[in-house]
Amino acid sequence: MQTAYIGMGSNLASWAGDPEATLVAAAARLASLGRLVARSSLYSTEPVGFADQPRFLNAVVALETDLDPYALLQGLLGIEQEFGRDRSAVTRNGPRTLDLDILVFGDHKISEPGLEIPHPRMEERAFVLIPLRELASKDRMASTPRALRQLLQTSLKRFPGQSHAVVSVQSAVWRAHGRRNAGASDGA
């Protein structure tokens, strides 16, 4: 088993409900791809690129999986589609029901059309780095991939004064589902 860090984001309602409900339901669906071992807090974040849209809710989860990177990507794309994601939309960085990105997957380094690991733009995005840092501090830092440890040690210095852009959200629903999932997987 390897650990994949998955970035999650939503700013439109899906069949599951508002963006918070969407992320809760999507995190539960990730169990079909492996074992969810940790999740960051939820963060309300300003949109990047296309600014004329609602704020996003973002989080990062750690998923232990036996899948290879390509199979994991296909699984994530399938889950996005289940939640109504339309990747054919012409607006890059536009609104979406669900976005799932492989940020880091063990020590894999892949650069191919359609799949880049580590994620090529994550070190430019506070909405990814802040929840990643939270997970790494909760998680077993020794088991965190070396590339991720190095990235976290250097990159957050780039985001001074962006506290308005990435704001922690107190979510009883997200926390409750996280505890329930952790308890279920710990007993397995």
C-alpha cells in the first residue's frame, strides 16, 4: 500500500447537496479506492484564475491504496463524474461540483499528458499547501514522502498575508464523518 494525498474542492452544489455535503459524500466514496487514513480541516478559499465565481471549499485527504497512479486517476475521474463534474467546460479554473487531484503519491514522479505527480501547480496554491501541512503535522511525518516534506518546509513562506484567501471552516459534519470513517477503518 502507498499513500496518495488527494486535493478536494467544490464550489457548486451536487446531488449530495451544497459544497460541504459534496466533499463529505466524496470523501466517503474515496473508500472504494483504498483506505482514507487522514483528512485535513475544511478551508474556504478564494477562486484562483477565474475570479467571478463563488468561494471554494477545499481539503486534502490521505488515502492508502493498492492502485497504481493511473488506476487511481481513473477512479478519481469517475467519482468526479458521479458528482456531476463536467471536465469539458471551457472555463479553466471555473466553478465545479467536485475537483479531485492527486497531489503526491508516495515518491512517484510522473510527467505525462493527463497525469503529473507531484501535482505541477500545488506549490503555487495556498489552498493546497495549508491543508497538506496540517495533514503532515497530524500524520506520521516520518512516513510522509520526502518530496512532500521538502516542499512543505520551503513553500509556505511564499504566502504571507493571504489569510483572507484560505480560511479554516468549522464543520461539525466534516469532523463527525472523519471520526466515523477513522473509527471504522481502524477496526478493520
